Amino acid sequence: MFERFTQAARRAVVLAQEDARERRQAQIRTENLLLGLYDAPATPESTAAELLRRAGVERADLAGEITRLPRAERTLDAEKLALLGIDLDEVRRQAEETFGPGALDRTRAGKQRRMFGHIPFDDASKKALELSLREALRLKHKEIGSEHVLLGLLHAEGGARELLAARGVTLDDMRTAVEELGRGEASG
């Protein structure tokens, strides 16, 4: 399927993986893909980024909110430790209060969590990418551009859709905006 992606759409996926790695996530999530859309170059930027800006959605605002979203793997760890009477958030707070911000990340265990190589997509991200193909086919576009990935993110479950919905961005509105681009092929 990736052979049908435009350069901007491919770059968005690569950037999503880098974002997931920087956040030390075990999987690429829809939020990572959303941020990747902003950073993927086309001429001069991805079509999706332009559509999002027109809708009043800025990357910096999303990045801040994504940091505050609960991560599934962190939630599971915290729940397991809570069964033992350990409050993971309190441990982290005390460690950072005593040793400075990011203290636990500087430990040997924290460094081992740093991931290299391929990071898999979570189920919602896989679904969003599949739906981006369907959106391109629906519009009779030969390639999958960043705008189709955006539509896939709005269609699939996940944090990206929730963040965009909170800003009033809907699948129907974005479909209309993509159709109004008036291009016979994917643009970026």
C-alpha cells in the first residue's frame, strides 16, 4: 500500500515513527501520524497541514495536548503497580523533585526503554492508513496524499480524531475541503 503514497504522505509516516520514538512509545499512534502530517514536506508543505491550518488547528497546540494524553502502556504499568500500593505518578514526582526533571529517564532502566529500529503501528493507526486508501479511491485519486491520511485519521478511532473533534474538525468538513481542492490526483 505504501507504494501508492505521495512523498509527503510517506514522510508523514516516517515522522510519526520518529515522534513515537522520541516519546518512547511502544507503538505509533494516530496522534503521531497527525503531527507527522504537519512536518511532511510537499511543495512547500503537506496539503493536510494547510487544510488543518485553514480549520484553525495549529501543530504547537496539538503537540502540547498529545503530551498530556494517557499512554496505554503507561496506564497498564501504573495499574499493575497500584495493585501493590505504589503510585507511579507520585514516585515520578518525588524523583523529579529530588533529582530534577526527567530523572527516571536518565537511569539505566530508562535508557533501555529507548527504542531503535521499526516501531509498529497500533490498531487505530493501521485502520487510519487503510481508510486513507479508501478515501483516495472514493475521490478517484491515483495516489494517497497527506490529505487522504488526514481523512483516514478523522474516520478511525483514536486520539487524533478526538483532538480534532475537540477543535470542531469533522470528517465531513474535511472531505468537502479535500474535494474543493479540485485536483484529479493526490497533491501531497
